[in-house]
Amino acid sequence: MRQLLDHAAEHGYGIPAFNVNNLEQVQAIMEAASETDSPVIMQASAGARKYAGEAFLRHLIEAAVESYPNIPVVMHQDHGQSPEICKGAIELGFSSVMMDGSLLPDGKTIADFEYNVEVTRKVVEMAHKLGVTVEGELGCLGSLETMQGDKEDGHGADGVLTLDQLLTDPEQAAEFVTRTQLDALAIAIGTSHGAYKFTRKPTGDILSIERVKEIHRRLPNTHLVMHGSSSVPQELLAEIRQFGGNMKETYGVPVEEIQEAIKYGVRKMTEFWLNKLAHIIPNHTTGVNPVDVVAPEERAQVEGRSMVVKRLKPIMVEAVARGYLIGSGWKDYQATGAVCGITLPAGLKQAAKLPHVLFTPAAKAEMGSHDENVDFAHVVKEVGQELAEQIRDVTLRLYTEAADYAASRGILIADTKFEFGLDDQGQLHLMDEVLTPDSSRFWPADSYAEGISPPSYDKQFVRDWLETQGVSLMSVQTPAAPTVGIVMGSSSDWDVMSQAVAILDEFGVSYECRVVSAHRMPIDMVDYGAQAPARGLKAIIAGAGGAAHLPGMLAALTHLPVFGVPVPSRYLRGEDSLLSIVQMPKGVPVATFAIGEAGAANAALHVIANLAVNDAVLTEKLIAYRARQTEAARAMRGQLGRMFCHSAQSLGYKVAVLDPDTHSPAGAVADLHICAAYDDAQALARLGDLCQAVSTEFENVPAQSLLTLAQHTRVTPSGDAVGIVQDRIREKAFISQAGVPVAPYAAIESLDDLQAADSALFPGILKTARFGYDGKGQARVADREQALAAFKEFGSQACVLEALQPLKSEISVVLARGLDDQAAAAIARTLDYVGVLCVEFFILEDGRLLANEVAPRPHNSGHYTMNACVTSQFEQQARVMAALPLGDTGALCPSMMLNILGDIWFDEQSQMREPDWAALLAVPGVSLHLYGKAEARVGRKMGHVNIVGESDQQVRERTARAAAALHIAFDHD
């Protein structure tokens, strides 16, 4: 509703609203709307709700929407007599409701002003949270001819009314809108409901159109609603009488009066924002009506379109405020990691919300040229330090308040520019256009997604169209016309479809991304398919998520090749979309790929292969890419990396390892060992350029290094995920926010924190927040005094204090989450984690389960999978990195694992000896895994043994024999 009203106001037309009761009415209304190409508001009035019921009316209106997909239709509940009635309509799916607080819930008794404000504001607060538009009413609908309310639709005041009760008070209207924040106001000007209106042509004494003008003068930016404007047309009345009907004389509001009222309901955007933000800074408006200062023949040109303003001395600086990373800011960030010299965190995506609002001024250019971005120092040089700071501070405040208000209406203001001037006294004023589509980027919140340029309410769509038509935008170099179209039914498909974009970017193939829903935007879909060849597209990649038919429908609309990608959603895994694509009938060719991100990437590669047939350069890139596909990377230094290398190599991939240790166990078996520090910029750049995917063996690799690598290649797990689990304080908070219980704890960052810690946390364990593990960076503390001593021993670094728990046992859960999200758990989903993850849990004596910590990698507790499962944890990680489907996690047989420590290389006299490997390997079902470490030391992990068998009992017996062969203590029971 709000979008339609805004559009109508800006373009000077009115939207008809119809109370509907039955199918015939709905069909007639929609036929007329189709013929006149008009949007309509379908209303469920109080009488209609009583007669037909809201559910019945809802389905009638939904049928109209389905039958006429090109006609915008609003489903509106009319005259809700209480917040409860409005709440029920919202729950049924109505997109707009009216709270009529002019009468009490009985629909007959006049209510006072304060009651009306209270109930309307309550509905606004409830509805706006759900994106539902709210209309209110002030004054009682009724006839100035009879001074009575109308009962035609079961709603209207009893008895004779006074003028004060009957008509809307303009002063109250202004207060009412301010206090309720509603979207539209129904005003009473002497009209009544129903077919029977006035018994003579309405004139000023029985119809108060002038009151519309007065209310508009006080509320120039509020949408006004005129109820009861229709009647039986005179020509139909004559026809009824001709054939024996006996309908008395009736007149509706004359069309010219309706047009006059519409003109005074026009909303002027700049004036709205100037008024709303006037408490922050004065502006150049005067309050003078333009109509009063021009010649009579010019009034129509300026009325509702112009303002009379003060003469100011303009400041030749445009004050730009940015809340999102888009446009020239995004290009600057890609090139420098900063926007106008302001450094931002690494890893931000296009259209990402910025950590804080940026002030990025621009110097005004000559006519026909583009403004030039400048830094704050330039502004200081131009206007002085004090005025520069005032402009900056006011700009940020204006943007923040406007953005907050717009967000409450479902609109995101990505960025905007303000202009300022000085009056004769040197006071700063806001001037020129304010928050218009020409000076700002407006995005619909429900279509916003990071990683794409979101659909826009501003002039960006004009720029896009000009570029596709090959029209030069002054001196700007127009980007290459898109070769590939990437189409999604919803912005929620972007996480999957962005993988296609990444491939096209890598090959330098131009593309465009559009949200075109087969269900909600069928006309746009038809136009897109029909016009694609003329716009130069060579292929279309279509995501099939909620709009599962999108690929097939596009294939039916164009001769271009269409490649379908099944997209899993929150509720569906993607099989339904896959089947929808593959079952297209003969004659409508459409290709399909694997479900999820792997499918999106492969669809892009298939498009590139088709384009490469006639492009030698693209062919060379494709050959080089496929050669690199056999390469993976691992940032690691130990046994986990070594075992990963074996798994990846067994799948045919080559592995590069980054490790500063010249004797790295992983480096010894890798195809390439880059011996350098984990934060070495050159080594990271080489690794990123060489490899198709990068992972890590342990969580203490700098998260920033992973974020840096992510700018070159795919990284799993992400630097953000590793950054969380590197810090126990962040990790504990994160696990709790995911809804998984943890042991009671406190973050300890100072001695004061420790002194203030709850005594219930003792006895406990004090753990360093970073770089600790079992036996290192941990201390068992019985009381506060011991904790203080341990904290000092740890160098007063940040720690976590956990209360000791009555522990029964400890378990670890190793899970894998692929790019296509085949398996996951609450923590992995919340962490947005892709890869192999281990979550360590404590089982308490009372049976409760507590999460202890998270390891973003294959884990020691999952080594048994190497011999006891269909797919090992290391192969799963390799599959994830290669964008392959996850393997079968099923167990092949019972198993146990023995850790091999360096202790077994020494006898009772601490003399070196070689373990008896022959005796070990003589035990059936035993598999030995040594880690290739150069030196055995007491307590150092050197390898492990997996033991499998046909039953638990057999496995225990074999494990006892294996332990005895290696002189390892083992409790058979």
C-alpha cells in the first residue's frame, strides 16, 4: 500500500478503493482495472466481513491477484473497529489495515480524540513491525446533507452529529499524524458510504472539499484518503428507471472535485524531509505558498511542485554520507581497502552495511562534469576548521535520523548527499534537494542482500537502462555490456548464485544480476526473457529456489541457452527445484546442475565453455583453470595437515602447504611446501593465486591471513569463523547465542574482573582466552586467591573463568557442512561455517550436555573415521574445498583409537628404543598412522592406531593386544 500511495502522490493520480463482497464484484473491478491499467485497493469492510468472512474475502482477492498478475492489488481491511480486529486481519495476510478509532468498538458511539490516538498508535506499532501499512480516521463519515452517519456497510455513528463530530479538524489532524505515525489518514468532509449519497448535486454546503486543501496545507506529506466518493452514475440511474426500476435520485462526488482533492493530496519529498529534519538545522524554506507569488496563468505550473526559498551563499562542497558500501565507494574499497582514505575492515562485500556512517565530501564540479571526491582536510581548507566540523557533524546526524525513519518504513538509505549555504548572518542552512531519488540511493529492505547491487527506488535504474542502451553517461566509461544474465527468484538465492558470479569474475566475463520472480514479477520475467538477445546476452543462469519454475519458464521465452541451478532454501533442500528443471517438456531445452553452490559454479563454467568455442583467449583461461583444479592448499604445520594431504591426493588433487617449519610433517608429503610465516604477504599472495581453495589445520593461524586469502580464492573455514573460535570469550558468547548451553563462566580481562567474579564460579578452571589447549594456558583454581595467582602467571592476559562441573564423560561431535549445506548443526549454521568442525561436549552426572569448545578443523577425536567410516573427516574436508558433494558418513564397523605419544620410544631407564611395530601390526584389524615427526619426545603426539572389528567385544580385545605391544596402559573394561 505505502509504495502505491507514494507512487500515486508523486505522479498526481488517485487510487480507487472498492469494498468487495462477492466474486462478481471482484471480477468486474479487475476487468475495469485491466482495461484502464490502474492499481486497485480491494477492501473488506465491516459489513462485508460480517457477511462473507475475512478468510473468504482474502481468497477472493488472492484469486484476483493470480488472475491479473500485471495489476498491483492491495488487500486492505477497512474500518477495523479495534486493534484486535486489525491484528486478526494481519494474521490472515492483509497487507494494509484501517484502525477507525473515531468510533468505539461498537461501531456506533463517538470516541474522543485521545482514545483514537491510543488505539491507532497501538495498531501502527504492531503493523509496522510486520511491514503492514496503517490507515487511520479522524472525524466521522456522514452526510452534511442529513448530519447523520451511514449504516450501509454496518458501520457508522448513531444519531444526529455536530459539525465538530462530523468533520475532520485540520489542527487535530496534524497532531494526530505526529502522535500515531500512521501511513495514511482518512478525513471526513461530508461524504457517506454506500450507493445512496446526496439527493442533489453536492455543493459547498454539503461537501467540504476546501477542508481537504486546509488539511493538506498542514500535512503536505501525508497521504489522504477520501471515503464515500462513489455513487450510481446518472446514465445507469436513467437506464434503471427506463426498465421499471424505482431508484431515488442520487449523486456522488463530482469527478472534478475528486481530481481537485487528489491534487491536494500530493506528497512532496523534499518538503517532507526539510520539515522532518528542521529540528537539526534550519533550512532555506520560507513557508510562502508559490501560488501566492506568481501570475494566475502560472499557478498550475508551480502548485504542488515548487517552494519559495531564501537566498543563501552556497558552500561549494557536497556533504556525502555513506551507510553502505556501494557505487564509487565500493570501487574505491576494492582498489585500496578504503573509502575516500578511510580504511575499512577487510573482507566486506558489495552493498555491505558499513561499521559506522562515513562522511565523504565531494568538491562541486562545473556543469556537465562529475563531482570529485575529496578528503576532510580539503573541506577544512575551503571553509575553515569550525565550519567543516559543523558540516560533517550535521551531515552524519541528518543521515542517521533519516535512515532510521526510512528503515521503519521498509526502505534502506544507502547513501545521500546534502548541500549547505550561509545566510547574511553566517548561519549554516540546509538547502537544495534533500533525500530525493536524484541525491540518494533508496533500497527496498525486503530485497536487500550483500554481494549484489540491490534493486533501487532511485535513479540508478535509469543509469542501468542507459548503459544497456549504449548511451554515454558524459565522461564516464560505460562498462562492457553483460554477456551472461544471472537471474534469481529472490535475493535469498544470492548466497548460492554468487558462486557463479565468482567464476565469471575470475574469467573476466561480463554479467548482470537480477531478481525476477516468476510468481511475483511475471511481466518482468517475460520482458527479461524476450529482450535478452537484443540486449546482447549470450546465456542465462537461472536460480530455482522458491521460484522453482524460473529456469524452465525463461527457457520457453528465449532461444538463448538457459542453465538452471537448484537452490536449497530454509525449508526445502533443492530436490523439488531439481525435478522441476529436469522435467521440462520436449522442445524447451534447459540444462541443470547439482544442487547448491557447486551447481552454480559449474553452471558458470559450462557457460564459459560454450563461449570459449569462439574465443581463443577464454579457451586458454579455461585450460589453465582446469589444470589448477587439481591443486588445493592447507595452512598447517602438523599431522592433521599430513593426513589431509593424503586424502586430497588420493582424490587426484595437488596440495600446497604454507608452514614456517622446515620439517613440517604436512610439508614433507605435500606437492609444494611454501616455508614462510603465516602472515607473510608474498607467501599469502602466492598461495591465493596458485590454489583453488584454502583451509587451515589449526585455529591459531591469524584470522587476518585467512581474510586476506579470501580476496584471492575460496577459504574454508572463513577468517570470520576462525576469528571467533580463536578467542574463548567470543567463542563462549557465540555458543550461548546459538542456543547451546555452556558451563557458567565469566570473561576475565583484568584483576578487577577477577575480583568481581561470582563466587559460584569457584572451584573452577582459568583458561587463557587465546593460544591455549589441554595442559597449556589452563589452571585449576580452588578459590579467588589461586585464580589471582594464576592470572598473574599467565601474564595478566585475557582469560575465561569456568565453574567446575560434575563431569561424567566427554564426547566430541565431528560434523561436516558442505557448500550445498547437506549436513549441519545449530552451531555450524549460526557460525555460517563451511568445512569440517568439531564440537566438544561435557556430559554431566545428571545427564545434561554442555558445549566446551569448538575446533574449526578435522579433530583428533575423528581420526577413527580413516578406517571405520565410508568417508574420513579428511576426505570430507577435501570434498568441501573442491566444492564436491559430501561423502557418506556411515560407519563400516565398530572401532577404537589409541594415541601414540613419544613416551613409548623410551624404556624404564629413559633409554631410546624403537617401538615393536611388528608386534603391533600382527594384531588383526590394526592400522598404524605415524605423523612423520623428526624427533620423539615425552608427551609429544607421534601418531595413532585405529583398531576395527566385527563387534565391540572383538575391538576391545584387539585394542588390548595393540596397547600391550606398544607398552600403553589400557583398561579392557
